[in-house]
Amino acid sequence: MKERLTSIDVFRGMTIMLMTIVNNPGDWGHIYAPLEHAEWHGCTPTDLVFPFFLFIVGISTVLSMPVKKFDGSVLERIITRALRIFLLGLSLNFFSKIHLGSLEGVPLMLVRLVFTAIITVLLLGEYDRKKQLYVAVGLFALMMILCFGGFEDFASVRIPGVLQRIAIVYLIVSIIYATTNTTVQIIIGLACLLGYWALMALVDVPNVGAANFEKGTNLAAWLDNYLLSGHLWVTSKTWDPEGILSTLPAIGTGLAGVFTGKLLTNDFPKNKKAVYLLSAGVVGVMIGILWNDVFPINKALWTSSYVCYAAGIALMVLGALYFVIDVLEVNAWTKPFVIFGVNPMLVFFFSGIIPRVLNMIKIAQPENLENPTAGLVSWLYSHWIEPFFTEPKNASLAGALTYLVIWFVILVLFDRKKMIFKV
């Protein structure tokens, strides 16, 4: 293992913290624009969270493989980790689909908690690597049978997702890094970006017509609906922001992280590394903006211009952090971010589960004729946070920040016990 860079942990921690805030507003109807995704084309700070994760995956691939080699044991480790990450994401999509007879409310919540506990032990537990692989393969097969085997409760489980894409990109990028040199990696990265652009801009869409970049009628949407009909994002139903074809340019995001990891582990002086990071970031942003004219920056389509733009911003943020933390060694302020950064999978998985669990606990509110009952999280927000604010967006942001503080307290306890969950 190469020397751990605090700037990477801080960058990862900042990304996790932003993710926690944007995914958990107090009121989804009242959110400040920067904390929402762009409606379609364009990019907000929220749209940078996911590519930052993939960028960090690429960096971590280099840092975790100090000696490049590719044999059976390395492949087994990569596949096992990818499967476990994929299944953690898929289990989040399964959670709300689990039913047992006529159970509802707290009894059903307990059933789903048992499911979550089993998943946690199997996919986050530390035990023999071969057994981890066998368990992951078995779980994957079981979930696919439930999804496609005619079981009504699971007939609409979403297959794609954020962790699922992270897993696939990690798998492919790790194999590329372990088996090829820098020149080949650059060629593959360019092929992913240019090839995706060509497919989206030139290939006619079956049953639709000419190639286009519009919502629901583009080539990526057609492929998602053709291969995964019924198992897509519930909001769109006919396409998915983490779909099949758009995973191709996402590999480019991961490879951008690989190139960054190579720079960070090079023997260049630290101040030069910071300059290179910042300079490359400016170039990436400029390419993204220029490319935007013909291939719009779009997170849902993961357009090639979006890859360059987001990677450029990631490089500039990391460059600034690297300069302050690793060059100037001004790091007394970093601890809160490091605490989030060293336990990302714990926060990602459980920050999605906890609100769903708590909202299954219903609280009576007879004074509200429209909603006589409310989930616990919703009730706490409407009674203990919302009344203190006159601006609904401020109240909603306060709800998100409260959840972030709760997670900070949890992670401080884990940090004191030196508990780090790795997949």
C-alpha cells in the first residue's frame, strides 16, 4: 500500500458530506437550486457528487495496487469487491419491495431490518476472501432470480444504481490499470468518450428516429428500456440515469482518476504535483465547456463533455486540497472530513436505509386532516425543525444539516473505536 494521502480522504469526505446533504433535505419540495440536480442539460454542485466518487475510485485503484500485477488472486479480489459493492446498491433497491404476508408498519420494518442485518454481515463483514466471492455470487444469482423469475413483489426492482455503476467502473478500470500501460489506458479513455459521442450523435434510435439528446428518446434510453424494461428508475420508468450505455463514458471518469493516481504516486516534487493537478483541471473544464456546444453537459446521460467538465473540477478541488494539506501541511482542520472519508461505504449504505426504516414508524397527527399520520422522520422535521424557520428552503436545509451532524456523531464513535468498514 502506498502512503495514504490525507487530501484524498478529505476530498472523499467532502463528497460524502455533500451527498448526505443533497440526498436528505427536510422537504423535497423546497430545496435551494445548487442542492438539486440540473433539470436536464447543465451541471449543479449536486451533479458533481457522483463523478467525484468515480474519480476517487480511479485514484484508489492506483494507490491500492503498489505493484502492478494481474493473476488469479488479483482478479478474484477485484471481482469479489465489485460484486459486493454492486449487491449493496441492489439491496437498497430491494429494501422497499420486501413484504411478508400482510405485515405492515413496525412488524414489516423489523423484517426489513433483519434483511439489512444479513446483507450487512454478508457484504461488509470480514471473512475468508473465497467465501466472500461464493457468497456474493450466490446473492447475485438469488436477486436476479427474484427480479426476473416472475415474483410479483420484485418484478419492478430497479437494477441500475449509483453503487452498481461504481462497482462496474471499479471492475473495468482495475483490470485496465492492472493489464495495460499508460498509452493504452489513454487510448481506451478517448475511445470511451469519442465512441459514446458518436453513438449518441450519429446512430438512429429504433422506433423513434434520428439520434438526439432529449429525455427518454435518445439511444441510451432506448437500450435501457429494451434490456431492463420494468427494472429502471421509478421516476422515469423508461430510462435510467445510471443506465447501460452511459456506463461507457463513466469508465472515462474512472480512468481520469487513474491518471491522477499515477501523478500523485510519481516522484515529482509535491509543489509540482499541485500545479499539474490544477492545470489539468483547468484544461478539463475548458474542454467540457467547448464540447458542450455539440454534446451538452448532462449528468443523466453522462455525456463526454460532462466527464471532462466534472473531472476538471475534481482535479482543481483535489489540487487545492493537496497544496494546502500535503504541500503546506496545514491540516489541523481536516479531521471532520477525514472521519467521513475513511468510512464512505458505511455512510452511503446506511444513510439511505435509516430514513426509510424510521419513516415506517407512523405517528398520529390528528390536527392534520390531509395527512393524519406521518413517518417518524417527517414528523420530527415538521414538529422540531420546520417551526423555527419562516423560509421553507432554510428549514429544508436545516433538516439536511441535522442529519449530517447525526452522522458525524456516529462516525466519531466509530473513529474512536478505530472501526473502518471496507468492502
